[in-house]
Amino acid sequence: MFALGALILAAHCNASPTNNIAARPATANSTTNQTMKFPVTKTDTEWRQELTPEQYRVLRQADTERPFTGLYWNTKEPGVYRCAACKQVLFTSKDKFDSGCGWPSFSDLASAKTVILRDDSSFGMHRTEVICAHCGSHLGHLFDDGPKPTGLRYCINSASLAFEKTNPPQPGPGEKK
Ligand SMILES: [Zn+2]
């Protein structure tokens, strides 16, 4: 129920898409994706045991959390965002921006090849799904209305992320104040 409302809002946020897709990474062929192998593979039972019910619904069943309800939509502290399922670093706070959509939004990845993109035609919309390249978990969707220079908006569920705050640099062992 809530998922559909969230999707409609997601589409609304995408009201002024651009055609600039030059920076967008290549989309995986959706037919080959079904048999894709990931470095981290677990059984459905294992995922259910390791994840919270909400994380499981989003990461493993491609559900969408309601906007403005997740842990990180308004997080502005410096740090890294890991995949909640396999702990791979996906995004950093330097690329996080306030999209007004109610989900954590990033204009770029922490590093190339951390995610895989695939076509998603569910709910009568054509969108690009973002999944973790390490474990195949659902993260969110990619839109073309992000800020420059990438023009990309990775619209990611908080439930798919584990935030790790960056600590201020510690003085080295030989340094005394
Ligand atoms: Zn992952």
C-alpha cells in the first residue's frame, strides 16, 4: 500500500528530467540479470535471519520505504554509506544532496562498479533500478535530474544503507600536544 504512494512521489520528484545521460553508467541487460552471479550470495533464509524485516522487504523484495520516514533522508554528517546487506561502501556524504524527495539522494557513487543498473518496468513506469554489485540487493532507483556535474540522482532507500560516521583524524602515536 505505502509502496505505491512512495512510487508516485518518486515519479513526481522526477518532474523535470533531462536527456543528458552521458554520465550514466551502462544499464545491464535485464534478461541476463536474472542469472547474474554476485560475490556475496546467501539463501533467502539467511537474508531473513540477518536483516530486519524492513531491510529484508526493501533489499531482497525491492520494496520502497515511505518518503521522509527513513533513517538517513536528512542526514548531513560526514561519513560513508554502506550496503546494509553486504557492507560494501556505496556512497559518501560528499555526493549526498537534498533532493526534497524524502529519500537519501546522491549525485555519484563512492567508486565505479559498486552498483548495477537494470531496467525496471514495474507499476507502469519505466525506471532504472539500482542494485548492489556485491550482493544483488535492491537499493533504489536512478534518475537524470540530479545536480551538475553528473546530472544524476541516485534515489536510495535508507533501509538499504548503513551509515558510518567519519571520525575526525586522530593524532598519530608520536604526536603530542
Ligand atoms: Zn550489497
